[in-house]
Amino acid sequence: MKKTLAAIFCLITAGAQAQSHSLEKIWETDSIVAVPESALLLPKQNKVLVSLIDGAPWEADGKGGIGVLSTNGKDYDSSWVMGLHCPKGMGAFKGKLYVADYTSVVVIDINGGKIEQRITHDSARGFNDITISDKGVVYVSDSKSFKVWKVENGVLNLYLENLPGLNGLKAVGNDLIIGSGKSFLKANAQKEITKIADLPQGADGIEPIGNGDYLVTAWAGYIFYVQADGKVETLLDTHLEKRNTADIGYDPVKKIVYVPTFFAKTIAAYQLK
């Protein structure tokens, strides 16, 4: 009997250790967001910027734009910036918003909501995610050519290549965290690549928790918690509901995750616990 109780206790303990994090939904907008791909928190303004494809995911149709949503999900402006194509990943640095828009990196003045510059390259095929280091270095992934580009002095230069399934990027210190299909990778400043974890699905959005762990989405409808030691927990699975989980935004202070649901046309907010 004692052995049986001990075995049950071990199973319960192992289960608790295996799933030590969770997501609890706080709110979700109505289906009024025109194919949202990325969410980016502006904490000082209490706003979430949302990239709106509003058309085909990979087409230069001029239908795309950037919307603005309040952090409580109640106030929404769908027309903050218009005239983009199929905007996806975003990053902000010193009053400028950088957007991956098909074959261009679009630079927008945040205060005025005005497009200032479009940076492109003859080899650009399908820009997807953007991240900016704490030193202001801009990196953009090209999911069509499996390359990572770096913006230097307003020019796109090749940084990394041969990354199949390339999508999500996140600059963390001197490292670049990369979602390359199901491989969750880290490239150091010398461009040496090591694997952090193997994911159940291809990576999309990447957000650091601040302790070496990450939240990682898969577009089909999954959110994973990836620990620094490579262990992976599935926190959300909405793929059977056909609710995508694209490039998330994250509030590291309040631990709130903002989830663009793409074809479901909503933004949902979750509390990370």
C-alpha cells in the first residue's frame, strides 16, 4: 500500500512539473480585425499595434495597414496607417516602427503615424518577422528565401541563410533567437547557431519571458512554453477551432499575451500563469 501511494505521489508530482505554466483568457475582440498577423505592445501608450493583412497573405495588393487597439481590448482604430500590402512582423525603436511588408521594411513615425521610408532589396521575396536589438539593429526574416537580413544605415544586408521554414525572430542581448521550422535556434554574435529545442510545430511568434524561457507560437493554433533547458509545454491548442495563433505581443510586467488569430479576425489577451 505504501509503495502504491508513493507511486501515485510520484506521478502527480511529475505531472505538475511537466505542466507548470498556463494561459487564462482575459478578453477577446469581436471578429472585426482584418486578418491580424502581428501584435506589438507600446507600454507607455497603453496600446497594441496590430498588423492587418486584410487580403491575401502574400500579395502586393495595397490593402494592408496597421491598426491600434487599447490594452483592455475595448477601443480599436483600424486605419492608423494604410497603404501597405501584407504586413506581418513589427518592431519599435526610438519612435520608429519597422514593419515587414512583403518585400519591404517599412519605417513609420509612431507619433505621426506616417510612412517615412520603404527599404527593399532585389533579392527580397517574402519578409515575415522583424526584431530590433537593444542597440537598434533591425533583423528581418525572409520566409520565401530562408534568409535573415540586417538593416544597416538604411540598407538591407544578408546576415544568415539556409534556414528552412524560417519565420520568427527575436533579438535577445547579443543573440538572435530563430524559428526555423520546428527547430528553435540561437545564433550568437559570431553567427554560430545552436539548437535550443525541437518544437511540435513550426515556430511563428517568439517572446522572451526574461529568465531564459520563451513563449513560441505556431501559426496553426498553438502556443508553447519553451524552457531554457529545451523542455516544451503546450499552453494553448486552438487548431481544431481553426483559430490561428500568429505573431504574439507580450507585456513582461503584467505577463499578458496578445494573440492575433489571423483568419479568425480577432485579438485575444491571455494571462500567463
